[in-house]
Amino acid sequence: MVASSTNSVKMAAGKSSSEKPYYKIEDAPQLFKKFIKDYDRKYANDEDRKIHYDAFVRNLAKINKANATIPEATFDINKYSDFTREESRQMLGLSKRIYECY
């Protein structure tokens, strides 16, 4: 996974590995509330909110994995962190087959 292929994470060069964020998945409800406030997110209904919450949790795991395995970059929550796979794929203009590789 690279930042340019999954815009649900933000890459910031120049940080040391000790400064990289690690998110506890059990903190996801509070992190999602903060995300909604920080990025002024509005969801159509409770089902839509749950879909995006689930995507947010998946993306937290991706952020953690990327920070643990890619020493040259730091990944963090950004405005795309609640994007579903389909929303990310559409935004990036990738075919489904290519996107699933990441």
C-alpha cells in the first residue's frame, strides 16, 4: 500500500518512526466522532453512517500497517479516512482489479 493509491491515509515525510501514530481499534468510536467534527461529515442516515464507520475502522488498520511497514513515510487520518473501497476506487479512477491489489 502506498499513500497515492489509498487516499484514505495521509502521508507526511520527514517524521521519525517514533512519531508515527498508532491507533487502537477499540478507540475507533471516539476517533470517528472527532473525525466527523474535524471534517464536518454529514451522513444520509444511520445505515450510511455505519457503512462509513466500518470503512474508517478498516482504514485505521491500514494506517497502522503502513506506519509499521513503510519507514520512509508517516500515514495518518485525513479527509478520506471514511471512504469505502468503492468511493476510493471511484475517486482514484482505478479499475476494480487494480484497486484490489492495494
